[in-house]
Amino acid sequence: MKLIMETWRRFINEEMSNSFCANFPDACKDVLGTVRANMPQIPDAAEFEKELESPPGQGLETNEPKQIPDLGKATRQYLDSSDDAGEWPRGDQVSVETVENINPAQLKPTQKDIYMDNASKKAKAGADPKIDWAPWNAAVLVSQDGYLLDGHHRWAATIIYNQQNPDDAKTMSIEKVGVPIKQLLKIANAYTDAIGGARHAGGGTSK
């Protein structure tokens, strides 16, 4: 707790950049670099996973990139546009596997806009025994090649906590989607558009 508070005081006193990646370059060395405004905002991960795994006519078009609408253009019709039986890449159905006890340092960020103030608050909450919540308690969606699709600030908070509490290092559970990140981003963004989801405005990482 003392180390978390010292980190928070350093941030408040502007001794630290508000960019998580500037403060934790090793964690971000393989960052894909997608800006926050272009990241999907999936309100219900379980429903998205169901759509990914559903049979033709009930799921999502996943295996033909040219059929996936551009950012901001997918409609409700897209949600039922799959027509190929079988698993990706030949079919539309995508596997989603639950994997537990993953070291967060093994995961790679897709989003480059990750904010220290947000992540530090989450790390602080996770360390507080009076708060019934911790950033590592809920699973995050991850691509086949190990990139985060959601939960970037919870992941960053866990990295911060583990650095400051090496004797109490936390692991994370992931929902591993059987598609590489570049394809998964297209699918997830089209899904976000089709259900009417709103994206974050994005922004820089300066305090």
C-alpha cells in the first residue's frame, strides 16, 4: 500500500507522465498502437463471445475481411451475416477459450492510449481490503496472438500492483479468441457499430 501511495503522489506532483507506456516501457514494447478512439467498446463480453461462436445465420462474418464493414459502417444486418459453416479461418465460427492464471506481463496491449491516473486508481482499489473489487478479478478478452481487446486499464493496474507487491503478484484470467488481433479488431469494431455502441473520444497521454 505504501508503494502504491508513493506512486500516486509522484503522479499527482507531475513527476510522472500520464502515459502508462512511458512509465512501463517493457510492458508496452510490443504495443500494436491503435488509438483509443478506434478501439471497440463491447458492453457485454459474454454476448460478443456468443456471437463469435454461433452457427451461420446467427453469428458474425469473421473469415472474409472484405465482407466486414469499415469502421463506423456496420448495421444490425451484420450481426446475422455469417454464412460459412465450420471454424475460422475457413468458417465463420470462432473459438473462445478460458485460460486462467496468466501473468499479465505475457499479454500485449493493442491500445496505445493507456492512462496512469486511471490504472493507478484501479491498482489502489485492488489493494484496499475495504473495497470489494480488484482489476484482476474479471477476465479480459485476448486475441489468438496475445493482444488485449479490452480491459487495458485493468491490465495496466495489475502490472502496477505486481511491480509494487512482488510477494503478492496477481495473475489474470483471459478469454482467448481464436483470431489474430488485426482481424479481431475489424470484427469487434463492426460488432460495436452494429449494436450502437459508443466509442471513447480518445486523446493523448499528456497530463
